[in-house]
Amino acid sequence: MTKRVKSILLSLFCIFVLVIGGKFYMDRMKVDNLYRHGFQFYEEQIATYLKEHYSGISKIEFSPIFISGGGGEGFVYARIVPVVYDTYGNKVYLRNDGVLKMGVADYEMTAGIELDFNVNDGSEIIYLHNNKNESVSVEGYHHLPDGLKLNKDEITDEKMDAFSREGHLKAVEKNSQGSPQAEIVYNLEIRRVQGREFYEWK
């Protein structure tokens, strides 16, 4: 095999690797953008519910979007952790990490949000659950529609009640007064994890 042929084959191989790598990168970015768009709505829904239905909250913030399973390329398992601060400086992580004496549900896909791509044109499909636990399409919106603001959220209520009852939060109560001055910090960072990083994040 001549040097010229070897050079051509090497060039073709490099081009092939670049094309495959570029496609992998573009596919990952497409998936990441869908996660960000979908979880933006989910975080807004959770934060709005907390701010409008609980008094005594000074700040609400969120963890990165934790993705695990399937090499991070499929919609296998994605979760977030809302963090609530009371006006006395106490802070709680709304997740099932053993702090509470009871088990509670995490904020994850299938619990309140559904994501996919349209098989016909590759467009985003984003569903958020409403007050009747019905799946409502939201991919055409930029922010949470008023119709998807929750009047009742059993997952959140269970956690907030337990954290208050066990003394982790002080003077935080569910009522119509809410916490209109509470600061909200959203987080749309994607973090691919294995093991217990989700439960250890702070």
C-alpha cells in the first residue's frame, strides 16, 4: 500500500470519526435542551406552589437536573431537588434522603413531568400534570401557563408537613397568605450522575 493510499485512508477515517462525534454531540445537545425546557416548567410549577401556599419561606432554590441511566442519552431517570429556606435560616432538601423519619417521593420524571420527541418531525413533546393529574402539553409556552398552577400538590404537602412537624423548618405553615417576598433561584444545569450523588448534593 503506497503512502498516498495510506494518507487517503487515514483522512477518510478521521472524517468518519469527526462525523460520528459531531452527531453524538448534536444528539446529546438536543436531549439536554429538551430536559432544560421541560424542567424549567416543572421548577416553575413547584416554586409557584410553595410561594403561593406556604408562609414563612424566605427562599426557594433548585439543584441541577440529575440524569442517570442509559448512558445519559435517553429519558431514563431525571430528578431535581427543591431547597426551601425558612425566615430563621433553616434549610431543607425536599428529597427522600433519610433525613425524615418517613419515606417521601422525589421530584422526578413520571411524578409530574413527561418528555419525549415527536417521531414524525423530531419536535419536543413536554407534558406537565395539572390539578386533576392530567397530562397537559406545554412545549409551545415560554413560562408556566396559569392553568397549570397547582391548588394542591400532595407530594410537596407531604414533605413540607413532615419537615415542619419534625422541627427542620420553623414557622412555615400552609395557608392562603403564602410567601410573596420569597426569592426563587432556578437551576437548569444538566448533571449526569451515577450512584448516590443525587442524595448527597448540597
